[in-house]
Amino acid sequence: MTTPKPLPPHGTTARAYGSPGRRARCHCQPCRTARNRHQKQLRVNRELGRSPFTSPAAAQAHLIELHRTMSWDTLTEATGVHFSNLVAIYHGARKKIRHETEAKILSVKAPTKGAGGQYIDVTGSMRRLQALSWLGHSYATLASAAGTEPNRIMSIANGRQPTIRRALADRIAAIYPQLVTSPPPSNKFTTRTRNVARAKGWHGPLAWDAIDDPNCEPETEGCIDYQRRHKAAIDLELVVRRTSQGATAEEIAREIGCHKRSVVRARRRAELEVAA
């Protein structure tokens, strides 16, 4: 059974004017005062040539910025503007909006951390799961580590859904560096997982220069098998030692059996560890 929407408070224009077909006008003193004040303001605005409406451009731009880290439910609660009106402004379906609506939207500040329930692009999560499967980690292992169900991991990894909740994406991003540097034991199950991933054309961790960027293309030139290529990701000591000996990135890459870009990344990680 649907819970009826609560009545607006007395002394507000919403309660004073009512809503045709839903609720009658309220004639209590606070509502009559609010109604009279609103009608007086309309007369003043009309005499001065002031429009109650404004361009939605500023509100639309701010909504686009807010929606990068806030879900629609969170935005509706924060602004006090109805969901359908927010969506219409966001997509440019409104030619004009009230000053009050603009003020409500512009008053909301974007949080530093995105809302966990917000749906975001699945690209980064999909590539991470594919890369971990490429290493031999099963759906069950990934699901247990990420705190979700194997079917959900399968759906994301196979590209069956375009978006993912931010909370789950954050958990997948958190387990990714741990599992990348902890390859599963070599047995028939992990071998089958690797073979299936390769048959689907998935790529390993070092193929991505910017794994969250949808426009980033995988780097596959010069790739050899996992055991040799993965050394560039974990054997920083070797990369640092050969660099100090004057070896170029190309020379180190040939020795390890990986792409030059992997060596460059390894050097950056080593520099960050020293700086820390």
C-alpha cells in the first residue's frame, strides 16, 4: 500500500493554494498571510517587469557536475526539487525554470566522495575483473573478495550491464591491486579460467595504461606469457638496478619480456615508494 504524501506545512504557498484534484486551499491565518504575500510579490514583479522565470543553463551545468558524484535520489533529497523536474533540467528539456528552483539547485555543493548508490560507467570495473580472470582468478574468488555474488561478477565481466553502483565499483578497485600481485595457484581450474578469458579476447593487467578510460586501447605489442610479463609489475628491484646501471627502458623490457611501457610504469612506482 502506497503511503500518502504528507501535507505541506501551514504558512507555505503550497499549503495555501492547495493542489487541484488533490487537496483544497487552506484558509488558516498563516496560509492566508502566505497567499497574500505571494500575490503582492507577483504584482510588484509585474509592475517592475521582473519575470518569475530564468534560463536553466546555470542549473543544468551545476546538475551535470553534481550528478558525477551524486545519485538522483540524493539530488532529489538535497535540492528539494522533484525527480522528474531535475531530470528534465539535466537533459535540457526545460526552456525556463523558476528562480526558486535555480537557487535550490545551485545551493547544493558536490561532495568530495561520490554516493555509494550512484550508478557509474562499468568500464573500469569490467576491465579489472577481466584482467583478474586473465590471471586465473575465478568468479567465485572475485565475488568473495568484492563482497557480492558470482552471478554479479559474471555479468559485469562479460559486459552485460552498462553501469554499476559506485560502492561495488570501489570494492572491485580496492581488491584489484591485491589480487594482481597475488596470482592464484596453478592447477586445472585456474588454467581453465585463463583459457576462457583468453578465448574471449580479454587482456591482462599490464595491457591498460588508463584502465578507467573508455577511450584507452589495450597495449598488446610485445606481450609474452604472464609469468615473464608480470615481473615488470612486481620486480621493482630488478628494474631499479638495471636503470641505475644505465640500461634503457627498451633494453630492460627485452630482458624481462614485456612492453617498454610496463618498465616505465615500474620506474614510476619505484620513485613513488622512495618519495613516500
